Amino acid sequence: MFLIRWPIGRLILLLNFVFSPRSPKRSAEVQKEVNASTAHLSLYQLPACPFCVKTRRAMKRLGLNVELRNINQQESYREELIREGGKRTVPCLKITNEDQSVTWMYESGDIINYLAKFSR
Ligand SMILES: N[C@@H](CCC(=O)N[C@@H](CS)C(=O)NCC(=O)O)C(=O)O
């Protein structure tokens, strides 16, 4: 399985790099405000997972700088995702709400729809 998944993963990363979407042009001041509005978000993900690539591409297209948490690189992220989110599936968006409660959003389509409202 690894022998099939590894080259497909590299190909996905290469295509993503070559056909990288453009970010909107904003002034430094507006970008700072956009960054502040997404500071409560973290994306639990893997570099070559196609659904994660799709989500990261949408983030780039929207010009959003959301913290990326690689669940294979850091064991504590993987454990936190499973323990608190309920499953290991990525991408998953961790949303820390104003009252400090946490929402774990799992579907890439839902994540992208949710993130779109932070772009301006
Ligand atoms: N429908 C989901 C699919 C996500 C998905 O299948 N992710 C894979 C990696 S590409 C995964 O995490 N599989 C391991 C698991 O579900 O435990 C989405 O659109 O986000």
C-alpha cells in the first residue's frame, strides 16, 4: 500500500506546487486584521492527503493564514485530534469559540465553506 500511496502523494504535492492558486492582494493592515480573525483556528492535516491539499488550496485562494498541525509530525496533535475530535480523519478544523469551548469540523467541504466567511 505504501508503494502506491507514496508516489501518488508526491505527485499531488508536485501538482499542487506547480498549479498553486493565487492569494488575494491586501494591504498589510487588512491582512493583519484577517490573520487576527482566524487566530482561533488550527487545521489538523497531512501534507499529501488530497482532502487536506484541497483545503489548503482554498485557504491560499482566500488568503487565510490558519495554523497547520501535521498529525504525523507531532504525536500530541494526533492524540488530541482522536481524543477530543473523536476520530483520526484529516483535514479537521479546530475552532476555539469565544467561550473557550472547542468545535471540531471534519469535512473538507464544510471547512472550506466555513473559512470563506473570513476572507474579504
Ligand atoms: N470526506 C472527507 C474525507 C477525508 C479523508 O478521507 N481523509 C483521509 C486522508 S486523505 C483520512 O484521514 N483517512 C484516515 C481516517 O479516516 O482515519 C473530507 O472531505 O474531508
